[in-house]
Amino acid sequence: MLAQSLRNSNAAIIQFSPGDEVLLRCVLDSVRMFFHQKPIVGPELIHTEDNQDWNQTSGYFADSQHAREVYDYRPGRTSSVASEEAAETDITTAELLPAGLPELFALLGNVTRVILDAIGCSLELRSFAFTDLLDNMPLKIGEMSTSVLSTCCHNRPGAKHQGENVALTCEQQGNVPLLDEDMDKGLLTLLKSDKSGLQIRDLQGRWIVVDADLGPQDMVLYSGLSLYQATGGYLSPAVHRTNNSNNNNVTAAAGQGQGSSVIPYGRCSIEFKLMPRASAILHCSAMTATGHPVGSPFQQPVAVHDFMQRSHPMDQLLNRPGVPTFTFPTPPPPDGGSLYNLKCFGKIRER
């Protein structure tokens, strides 16, 4: 069911074990408060996407291209950067960072590795077929993780996301609520948000709202370009976009009980991105060893660091000759439209 959901809808809902929702909720609440108390940044913290730094981002920055603020936790790098900043900062003025990130990184890192093995099993590959692509676990002394736990806040009220010649407030950005379509370059992404807005396009071209009606133990799973390359095109990368048109208010305390109040936050989310290590090679030898036909675009191995620095136009990727196609039946949207909610496609439990 997991592989079928990823093939048909390019997404699945992953249900965690009882008790893990406490950590998810605490980290998401902590992330919300971190961005809420964060002073408005100056131009020096405006980040422009650079493919050279795909495995180097850490700490806080503002992403003007996607109208969001980000705090990246990357073991090995974030800890060293934080130590340097703490040495230079008066303890009375040091900001309070999101809590629980190391614990959540460890949990989601284990879960995504289990999911990756499950995907390999569904493709009838040998056990741990993708392990050679991943970081050591635990990391060796001095190593930095390529996988990252990224916490985001879209359209925080009052925040200005400045480009080279443009500075837009959140209210002005509301006129263009849908951000550009994008694809992640990693293997797998797990996401949880405090407000719906993430849309993923399925094989029929319909946009699915994937983070609506998530339970406390649920996270959204979708695949990226690296897994697309490593499986010879059998699992397409998820094309996604974010709708921020209705993210002006979030109910405090997640609406729990009476007395909860509405406070103007942006849309906050947690994204764990399982990335291949920079020194690895993307190849399809596990696919060919099992007898899967692999098209010519995937037969040549490619270094991960080179792959991450390339541009990957969506129209060229999704229309490659020789890429396997699937015809699993999918339910029509209940209202006959092109946009509907994904409530449960391929829900599994963490082992």
C-alpha cells in the first residue's frame, strides 16, 4: 500500500507509534514560539538558494524565494555553530532555540530508514539496498550530517522577505498565495505542519492537499529526486507547492480545551529530509540485479554532490523516455474538482 500510494499520489501518511506524538507536538509548539519571538531580520540574514551549499545550511536564515523563515538542525554542524555563537553572546541576550530537535532528528532518521527499506522490499530489492547512500549512524567524530531537520515559518506577520530589489510584507504576499512548484532533491521527506497548505500533484495532474486533517501521530511522506534516480524512475519525485493564503491565524494550544485564543502566527512546519551523503554515488545496480528494466537516462552512475548541483527542469524529468509507467486505479475527488484532500493513502506504523 505504501509503494502504491507513492506511485499514484506521490505521497503517503505515516502513522507513528503511540507516545511519539508528544515529541512531535512539543517540537512544533517550540518552533512556533521560536519564530514568534524572533526579531525581524536584516538583509544580512536573507538567504538565496545556492546549490553549492546543499549540505551546509544550519541555524537560522530567511528564505525570500519561498517567503519563509527557516531554522535548520544538522547534527555535527548545528552544534558547532551554536557553540561558537554561544561563546560570542552574552547569556542574558542569547535567544531560546527550538527544543527537542536532537531527539526528533533521531526519531525521524530511524523512521525514514525503515521506510526506505520498506520501499526497497516493495520493489523486491535486496535488504538495505540503499544503505550505501546514507550517512553513518551514529555519525563518526567530526562528521556532519547531510540529512537535515528543517523547521519553517511561512508568512510570519510583520516579517519582510526581501529580494534584491523587492521587499514584500506578508499582507502584500497574500495577493499571490501559491508558491512556485518545486521538487525536493533528497531521498524522502517527512512533514508535519500546524496548518494545512502543502499540495502535491498526483499522476493525473490533480493537486492533493496532503497535510489537512492529520492526526497527532501522523506525518506526510513524499519522495525526492535522489530516490527517483536510484530507482531508475520507478518512484517519481513529488511536485509540490504551498498555499499560504489562509495562514493568518493559528489557534494557540492547538485548540485544546476552552480558553484557547487565536494568535497571529504564520504557518509553521517541521520537515525531516533524508539526504544521500555527499560522497555517495547514485546508481541503479540494485534495480538491475533484481531484473527491473532501467532506461538509458538512469544507466550512468552519478556522484551525489554533482547531482545536487545540477538543475532538474520538471518538464524534462517527468517526460523522460523509457521511464516505467503505472496504472493503479485512484479514487475520483468527491466534488469532481481537481483539488481534494489526501486523508490516508498508505498509512503504516513505525516499527
